[in-house]
Amino acid sequence: FRCSLQLLGAAPGRIRRGAPVVASGLDVGEIAISADASRIALTGRGRPTQVLLLTQEGTLVTGITTEVATGLTLSAEGRVLGVRTTKGFEVWGVQPVKRLLQIEESPGHFAFLPTRPPQLALSERLGPITVVDPISRRLLGTFQPGAEVESLAGTPRGEVVALLEDGSLEVWDPSAKRPKLRLRLDDPHDHPTALAVNPTGRLLAVGTGRGRIALFDLPAD
């Protein structure tokens, strides 16, 4: 069987807005898109898992094979790919294809920060958040959030934004021992469910369980 990939708002090219494009014979399991929208990664559901990287025009950039994939993330420019598998976490450079980093434990949450070079934040629900440079394999920082982690995002300044189980949000400099900023919604009966940071790193958008979107300014320093 063949899969169909729907791209909404893609730039003009071989992919038309909202039109399905046959990508491969994959039954798509996971999908990720780079922050600049230049690259799309997707996986199949088989064992082992095939991971494909496409341009927004639908051209195949490369393909790799991993253990069963349970999550994907792409760096801001789509040049570094993170794959969570049932046996751990792998980071790949895509041109040329090269495995940059392999972690034996599978993280609960992970996200590339939109920095240059790309930095990667990883966390277990109850464990600390770790930030690494996957290209140099250098540890940039480890810190303990105030509650269980539910989601991660980042800024171009290398800050990590963590959505926590208690409904709070924390902004961390990975080298610091305490958060730079703690945020909460104005309604104690509403709960954050999703977060995103704009490309400049100055605005945080938070989706809530009551269907609201809350916007927070993030200081530059």
C-alpha cells in the first residue's frame, strides 16, 4: 500500500496546498517539520523503521533505517534529525548521512532548540532536563524542573521552555541553577496543554484545556 502526505500552506512547487503527495510505500507513523518549513521527516510503522527526509517540494533528501521509531524532531534548518526509538534516542546529520549521537535511554520529551549550531533538550517526566550539542556531543546543562515535564520548546538564545504537570511554565538557561522565569495562567481552573515559541524567541503561545490561547512576552535577557 502507499501513503499520502497532506501539506497545508506549503510553498508553490510540486506540492500543492492541501493536495496529497505520494511519498513512499510507508504507513506513516510519525512526522516532523523543520522550523523554516524546508524539510519534512516521516517514519513508517514497521520493524525496523524507515525514516524519510523530504524537501517541501516533495524531493527525497535521504533515508535511514532505525529501530521502531516512536517520535521525531528536526533542527530549525532541517539538517539534524532526532529519532526516539523503543531502545533509545538517535541523532543523525543528514547531508552527508551520519549518526552523530546515540543515547541508550528513551526520553519522554525532546525538542531541538532553534540555535546555531542546534542544541537538543531531552527529559523524562520525573527526571531532569538535559541540554546537549549533538554535533560536538558536549553537555551544555542539566537542571531539575519544579514538577513533571509535559512538553518542551526553546528559543534562539538557547533557553528551554518547559510545560509542567502542575500547570506552570518555566524558562531556563541551561547553565543556571534556577529558572529565569515562572509563568502561570490567570485562570487557576484552566490548564496549559501545548506551547510554542515564535522564531525570535520573544513570544510564547500557550494552548489551554478550555480552548484559549495565552500569549506571554519573553525577555531577551
